[in-house]
Amino acid sequence: MDRRIWRQFDVVLLGIVALLIFYGVIMIYSANQNQEDLQNLWRVQLTRAVIGLGLMFLVAAFDYRYYTALHRLLYVVMLAFLGTLFIAAELTAGTLRWLDFRLFPVQPSEIAKIIIIIVTAKFLADRDGEMHRLRNLLLAGLLIIPPVVLIYLQPDLGTAIIITVVWFIMALMGGIHLFHVGLMALLGLVASPIVWLTMADYQRSRVLLFLDPQSDPDSYYNIQQALISIGSGGVVGKGFSIGTQNQLHFLRVRHTDFIFSVIGEELGLLGALLLFVLILALIWRILRAADLTPDPFGRLICVGVAALVFFQSFVNLGVNLGLLPVTGTPLPFISYGGSSLIAFMIAIGLVQSVRMRHKALDFEQF
């Protein structure tokens, strides 16, 4: 590989990602410092971040255009891993989400997000300027139905929704007709009763609890504690590692799904705004890479990664603020979780690969 390509490596993008990871590690430390069995999770997260960093550089070094030849293989492998969950995975908290490889557990749905972005980008790029045709839209829809159904059956409704929304944003940027957007909305409305009837009992309970919190005060407890944590933080917060709801363990799953509530309580509005600025800066930098490349495939990969960061952040923050039903969705780069962090680092590696080769593409075109 030509070393000159590395001159186009986006150091600012890497810096933003590093700041987000560091932010997450120190908040994981704060959330668990008084719980002996969880005190070392921040070290585990830091180790995973180093592994993720190495994978990011490896993916960046690999020319993203080679995925146009590998996308079918990646798609088949993804479906195989998702299908294997129903055979080899152990039931954990009523779900089948993890494959245990002894050295480390893997959540295939997290890696599936990245593969679906690549496969969808390839499909849309091959039909650049032709996505206004209904036939192409239907074929694109058929592409994501198998992985979404397999993820939904785990059951993991939150990830299934995230993947569907990312696919929709990519299709929208790929040029689908607005009339077809309306048809998809109508189809979703018609299918909603079927989805409701096939949802797991706990998923329906979460939706009903969101609509009527007073129906089950015990189940609403953690959402209430999250709101108390965020509201009591004020402008500057109670101080790092001295938040009462967090340190006294009133707030549950505080290092994963509800880590934003820890930030709100201990660092206040300023800490929350810092997080918002970093996430928005990250999305802007990814979209800048999309704008720089003339290649539809590379551009759509960047759009997909930006959509994933945006919507997954939106879902997590919405749950913490009581604006959405509980989904168990981690906050990108912040929440504790190896599969999620490594998947997002791989996604950043893809963006860097596109960013590093945009000038080479210009040269090849001339």
C-alpha cells in the first residue's frame, strides 16, 4: 500500500473518537468504583478500546473498495452467525444474543450492523441514479429482511429497529422516491399489529409502561431513578464520583444502558453538553468524509456509519430521558460493552479507509 495514502488519515476524527472513549472509561470507573465485583470494568473497557484501535487501523489500511467483491461472502457469514445463536447460544435474561468463544463473548448483531451497511452501500451504489424505481427499492428491502428477522427473533427489537432505520436513511440518500417513502410508512402501519402480537411479553410491557408509567411503579423504578439523577445534577453536577443515585446504587445498569444518567448527575448540564458536542462533531466528521469522496459506494458507507452513530445515540439518550421505551441500547463509545465498542471502531476504520482514498479516486478518474 502506498504510504502517501496515510497522509489523508483523519487525525481529527480519531481524536474525537479517543475523547469519547476516554469519557466513557472514566464514567464507567465512577459508576462502579463502590461495587467490588465491577471495579475493574473500566480496565476491561480500556483494553477493548486498545484492541478496537488496532482493528480500526487494520480496517483503514484495507482498501474499502475490495468489499465490493466480498459483500456476498460477508452477508452469508453474517446470516450464519445470527442463525448459530439459535443453536449454540445460551439463554441469557430471556434472549439469545451472545456466542461464547471462550476467550471472549461476541454479539453477532453488533457486527451485523457493520456488514449491513457495507452490503446496502454496495447494492445502492450499483443502482446509483436508479433507486427511484420501485423494483430496486423492493430488492433493497428484501436484502435486510433476513438479518432483521433473525435479530428480532432473539428477541432484540431495539437492534432490529436501529438496523431498519439505518437502512432507510441510506436508501433515502441513495435516491428513493418520496412517494415510495409514503408507501413504506403505510406498510409499517399495516404491519404494526403483527409486530405487536409477535413481540415478547417483556417488550410489550416496556411499551405499555412507557405509555402509562403508573401501571407498574416497580418496573418504572429505574427510569424514575434515571430522571432523578439527571434532574438533580443541575448545571455543573454533584461532582465526579459523588453522585448519590449512582454511588448509592439506586440507579441500576448504570455502566451500560444508563451511563448518560451518571453523566447528568455527576457532571450536570455541562457534562451532557460536552457529550452532545463530541457526538455531533463525530457525525459531522464522518459526513465530511462522505462529502469528499466521489465514489457512491464509499459515500454511502460513510452515510450508513453516521446514521448508525446518530440513531443509536438518539435511542439511548431518549431512554435515559424517559422519551422512549427501554430498549437496552448502548451509547456509542461510552457504554460498557466489548462487541459494541469494537463494532463502532471497525465502522470508524471503514470511514477512515474511504477518507484516505478520496484523492486517489480523483486521480484514477482522470
